[in-house]
Amino acid sequence: MAARTIAIYGKGGIGKSFTTTNLSATFAMMNKRVLQLGCDPKHDSTTSLFGGIPLPTLTDVFAEKNGLNQQVAISDIVFRRDIADFPQPIYGIELGGPQVGRGCGGRGIISGFDVLEKLGIFKWELDVILMDFLGDVVCGGFATPLARSLSEEVILVTNNDRQSIFTANNICQANNYFRTIGGQSRLLGLIINRDDGSGIAERYAEAAGITVLMKVPYSADARDKDDSFDFAVRLPELQQKFRTLASDILENRITPCEAVGLDFMGFVRLFGDVSNDAPLAATADELFGRLNNLPIAEKNSALDSDNLRMLQCIEKLGAEEQEVYQMVEQEKRAISEVAELTRREESAVRELLVRARKELAKLFFEL
């Protein structure tokens, strides 16, 4: 039977590899044959998995073999670790990537998967393949398992901070996009790592329609285990959490989410009130210092001229764009109020407002 393939995405530094490693260890403790595939150019996903030993990366091995006109073999890039109290060994691969500033990490991911597919990775006798992916890089290479449906399922990892949740939302949107064009990867849900009890990630998950699969509280003992290249699931309180999740995955007890993610304004409004005002445009005259030495009266006159030009631009907008722009920007009405008054969906009002702003910017500098 083909291996279960799961891509685990998260922002760098939030414990994504910690989560993946301890899930790999849990599957192995449950007598499952598991492979952890590190898909981060830092190639540190499997460090704890292999007791602190860095694995040779596929990128480096391929370059070396290619220079010698030799083929990459499975034994060159796939490594195993036998752990005394585990009924199954754990397998690991690090795709790796170029050194900083010397190449495209996303391209390395794509090439790495090409090599692995030629080596038959999806035909190996494994139960689970966990792919540990960096989520805050937007280039297409890091979306390879979604774009090519190489992962059956996707799990998002986040903390309770805005940036890591923003990254999770981006991956949710990306997965939904690929599903609309034939992608098959299903979103299982969200893991909250280092949970501080603030409920911020849970609030996002509820708004976005994403299942919270597990909450892992911050633990100094777990950190110490990880820092010493051991498994945090040796701690009873974490072992039970990870074993429950692993069992739910294997027994298909998790209903995939149909979440599409939140648009930008919907996302930022989770964290507080956001002004609907347009950003104040700077002018070429002020940036080049042409107004600095003018008397106040002349400076105001120049600014008034810009205001007049903007009014002329507004008059050139389409009727719908002009109506929405005037209500939001000039009358200072909220998006929800404009939607109600014009009998439009809020998303349609936002779209018209965006179009109006783009067109105004173009018209302003053409006049």
C-alpha cells in the first residue's frame, strides 16, 4: 500500500520541525515505517531525529555526483536511525538548498522532488512520509507538494502571533487555489505550538473554518529535550497528545477542511480595528524638495493644485468605482455601511475600492 503523504507547513522558527520530528517519532513508536523529508534550505529538519547528526543533502550529493557523471542512489541520500526502544527505525532525507545568496531555494525543492520521484519514493514500503516545509517563502518551489498533489494532506503549524498565523493563512489560500485547478491535497487542520492560552490562533481558525488538531503548550522540559537532540514525546503529557493525533490521522478520523483562507482585510481585522482611509499619497514635488523653500501660501497653493488634479481623476472613474470611492474616502463611511447602502457584498465593495485606487494612481500621474 502506498505511503500516507503529509506536508507540514509553518513559519520559520515556530517549532515546525519540532512538531514534525515528534510526529515522526510517534509513528515509529506505533510500529509504523516513517520517512521525514526535510524541505528547508537550512537542512535542519532531521537534526533532532538523528541525534544531532547532520545528514548529507540531496542538493550537495547531486552536485557531487553530477560532477563525476554518476547517478544518485538511494543509499546516497536516504538514512535510517535505529532507536533502542522504538519498534521501527526512522528514515530521513534532507533536500537542502543553495548557500545564502547563491541560488534559488525553490528551484532546489523542485529538482529534489524530480530526483526522488525517479528513485521511486512513492513506491517505497513506507507507512507515512512527513514533508517538513518552510511556509513563509512564497516562491512556487515551496508549494511543490500542493501544486503537484504530491502530499495527500496538509497540516499547518502556528503560534499565537500574527506573523505565524499570517503564514498559515497564506498556505491555506495557496492550497485552495491549487484545488480549484485540480489539486488533490486536503487540509487536515492547524496545530498550535507553544500555546500560551491567549486563544489568538483559535480565533483565526474559527474565522477561517480550520480545525484545530492539537495545542502544544510551551514546556521548558520539551525545549530541553529538543535542544539535546531527543524526543519531546518521551514526556508523558506530550506523548499522549501526539499519539492521539497520529491515531486520528491513521484511522481517518479527521474530516478535511474546506477553508479558503481569509482575505487581507478580513485577516487584519481579527487583531483590532483597521482604518478604511486610503494611504496619504506623497508627491514628486515634496520628495524632490521643490516645496521646501516656498512660502506657506505658495506651498498650500501647490498642494491645492494636487487636490484639484485628484478630483479631476475621480471624475474619470467608472460609475461604480466612483460611487464606492467617494463614500469610503470622502464621506468616511465603513465598508459594511457602504455595502448595505449600495446593496453589494462587502467583498464586492472592497474589490471596487481597490480598482478605484489603482486607476486613480494611474490617472494622477498621467494628467
